[in-house]
Amino acid sequence: MSLRVVLAGADDGDVAAALDDAGADVRRVDGIATRKSLAAAGIETADVFLLTDMDDATAISVAKDANADVRVVTYATDSLPEFARAQADLALDPALFSPALVAEELVGE
């Protein structure tokens, strides 16, 4: 079964395409990541919640509430706010990690 990823935020670096190329099932959150939009994207059965916009960091706790086992990965140049750090599993900077490397890391596990 392929890795199920819910992606919230802009995808300026095309990490969704890299994940798709690596065989992941990527679902996008439409607009702001709310309980409703996360549910519509399939957060309850996702393996990874990938957040690219730290202005939406409150969505991490919403995602974890809907799926306690979801792995939270941030992929952004901005810092993760202090209140959300304890719930994030991995924070990656696009300046240091290419989309292909992120896909390899996540899908290859």
C-alpha cells in the first residue's frame, strides 16, 4: 500500500509531484487547513501530514486530534511556532532538502 500524504499549504517547490513520482498518494487541502478541509483530504487515514505554511501551524493539533498516529512533517523556510514543535515529527527546510530528497525520505521508510 502506498504512503498516504495530506499536504496543506503552498507547494512552490513541487514536493507533491516528487512524492507522487515516488509512489505516494498525495491529497491536497483546499484553502486553509481546518477540521473540515483536513477531513475532506483524508487526514483520518493519512500516514503523513505535510505542512508548508507555518501560518497554518494550528492545523497540526487538529490533524493529530483526527489521527493520533499521523506523522507531522513541516517543509518550509519559516520556523515552526513554539506551540507546535512538540507535535511535529520532522521539520525540513526547502533550502537544504530538495523535494526529491523529501520524497525519498518519506516514501522510502
